[in-house]
Amino acid sequence: LAQRLGIEPPAIPKGLGMLRRHQGRSDEGAELLQRAQALSQRDGDRLTEFQALEQRVMLEIERRDYRQATLLCTELRRLADKLRDGSEAPCAAAL
């Protein structure tokens, strides 16, 4: 439906990225989650951007790429500071 309408909501690549991550298809999952993050930025949707980035961090931890996970965590914490009070900031700090 989204394709027919010519729209690209971030929820689609975010959901597919999470699915690929759980299927063990890390490279594809990372690309989809990065796309979801970019689309969320385009739309000004910080919460979905946070969720996509959070998934990317966990994916990198699972890959044991701690350097990349740390870089993404820095970005995640900056983004969490822009969100209203909720569980995002503590979650970002914990990761």
C-alpha cells in the first residue's frame, strides 16, 4: 500500500530491520534500521528515530562490534536528551 501511494514510512524498514536482526541477518537488519532512522529524521519523528537507533546498538552488541555500538550509543544518548521524560534516557544510559 505504501509503495502504491508513493510514501515510505519509517515503521516498515524499522519492523523489517528488527525481523532481520532476530533472523540472524545482521547486515540486512543494520541497513534497514539505518534507513528507518534516516526516514524518521526526515519526518522529525524523534521517538521512532530513537527506537531504530536503539535496535542498531543492540545489533552491534550482538555482532560484538563494541566500537560501533559505543559510537551509536553516544548518538542515542544525545537523542534521548531531546525526548520528553520517559524511559529513553535511562535506556540509552544503560546501553
